Amino acid sequence: MKKSELPVAIIGAGIGGLAAATALRAQGVAVQVYEQARQFARIGAGIQMTPNAMRVLDGLGLRPQLEEIAFSPRSSLNRAHDTGAVTNEFPLAGAVLERYGMPFLAMHRGDLHAALAAQVPQAHISLGKKLVHLEQGDGEVALRFEDGSEARARAVIGADGVHSLVRELLLGEEQPRFTGRVAYRTTFPASRLGSLDIGQSRTKWWGPDRHIVIYYVTRRQDEVYFVTSQPEDAGWLTPESWSAKGDLEVLRAAYADFHPDVRAVLAACPDVHKWAIFQRDPLPNWGRGNIVLMGDACHPMTPYMAQGAAMALEDSVVLARCVAAHGSDLDAAFRLFEQVRKPRTSAVQAGSSANNWMRESTNPDWVYGYDAWNVSLDAGAQ
């Protein structure tokens, strides 16, 4: 195969990788996605698709089907951990639609992933392909996988998440800093709540040194999600992976002085996953030549603004637009992508690290109003 006919390889079939594949294919770019997992699984996790993220999904043609299955919260409700006193309530639902032209939807992460995966033909997604090596040559990249197979590509997009091997191969091993905090999360049937009403909002309960966010993840309101953040002395022993199991009794004890509604949700929960939260600084650069990073691979962030996946979705569109602007010169397209996106993602990283988003009265226009389809590609305009 001639170099000019080689596909662009996308490493990682997560939300960002699949969105990038869809956006690039719409520009006529041949892509091949390589994913280390042998199959996709519906892991118990909720996700908030804010208007900036929904603008991307709308452009990819997914908004109608997501609105059919997702929960539309009435508001972003922030409450004191013990009394339940409201510290801030930001209207969502119709108010956000009117203000930004896009809805705010809460959904199961697996449902969003399945919708994105359906946009990419199965022949262009290779499962069970764990990258172990890549080598840049003259206008192409050679890839080798753990199963011994090899591939060639015009360029490589590292969408392989927080533990990105593409990043490590390019920039060396990183040294993330443990924050001293862990997060617990899970989804479970709402029927387990009995008569408890968690309300129609996406509710965040703020304690002095910990919090919990609770909301439905389906339009039918038959599945509940929560995610926490709290200090834990031995948390550094916890993997930075949502597949690790957490101890329900430890979790319940950590929220023993929270409002009865919170304690009731935790009492109803059958099991939980646990994740150690690490801090990372913005990278000095996102790639080299015809290799570039996107999403969590280059700007992973703490989960306190619900913007990790949103940033990856924005990346996918801006990256595709930069490729369209530069045609066959993918090196130049990738450098432009980094110049356009880095100021925004760095600002969101910093905002998320502060962990005060929406606690008090907040104007979210700078986050929710971003339009990846029309933002200027003049890096100096950012």
C-alpha cells in the first residue's frame, strides 16, 4: 500500500477515539482504530454531557438518539452535606437549551460509547490490539502490538487515555502526583431506593473535605449513579483504574455525617468501584511530527467539572477541522490542533483542580458556550 493510501491510526476506542474517527471519516480521511480491550463493556458509570459536549454530539448526528435515552436534569443543585441547604442552583433543562442552543444530558457512559461505536464501521475498529511499540519513518508510522501483529499508518492519534502508551513512547514516563483523594462510583437500579426520591436534579452534596454527586442516567429514571471524592490515607495503594472494587462499609463510614438522603443512597448501593485521583500538569507538547495526542492522553484532569470527556469530544472536532484545513500535511495539522486547543484544556484542567465548580453562583458561559465546530483555527485568536 502506498504511503498516501495508508490510514490514520487511532490508538484507543474510547469516547474521544471514536468521536475522532467519526469526525475524520466525515472529512474523507481513512482511519483504523486500535483498542486493547477484547470487547466493549457497559461499566457502571454515569456521564454528564454539558452543552459544549452536546454541540459536538449534535454535529456528529447523535443528539436525537441520546435525547431518547438520557436523563435531562432540571438543575445543577448544590447542597450542604448535612443540612441539605441549597448553596447554588443553576437551571438546566429548558433554560440551558435556550441559553446555549443545546441540552444538558446525564446518561450512562456505556450508552454514549455504544452510540459512538455504531458510527464507525466494525471493519475499522480492531479489538484486542494493545500497542507495545511505534516507530516514525519517512511519512509513516510502524506499529507493533502485544499479539505480535504489526500495522502501518500515515499518522497516529493517541487517544489511549490517562495511561497513554503513545504519550509514554513519545515523551517518556510521567510522574503523576497522588492527590490524597479517592473516588468511588457505581450505577444501580433505582428500584433499590424504595420510597426515596433523589429529585429531578443533578445534585452535588458538599462536605468540608469530601463530596458526592447523585443523578439518574436514563430517561426512564430507572438507574441511579453516584460518584464521590474523599481523602483516604491508604488511597495511594488504590489503582488509577475504575475496574478496582471498593469497600462499601469504608465508603458508608466516610459519609456517616451526611444528610439522610445521601446515607440512604449509599445503603441501597450493592457494590462500588474505586479510583485513586492523581494530578498532572499540562504537557509541554502534545506530539511530534505525524503523531499527536488527544483527550486524557494529553490533558487528563480531576473529575470535578464533568469536562474530561467533553474536552475529548471538542478535541475530536477541532482535530478533524485542522486536518481538513491542511490536507495531506498532517504534521502541520497536528501542530495547529495543539496550538488551538491547549489554552482551553489547560484552563479547564486548572478549573477542575480547584474543585469549586458550581458550588456557589457561577457563570459557566466560558465552558458551556464553546463551539468546536466554529471556533477560530487562528491560534492567536484563542
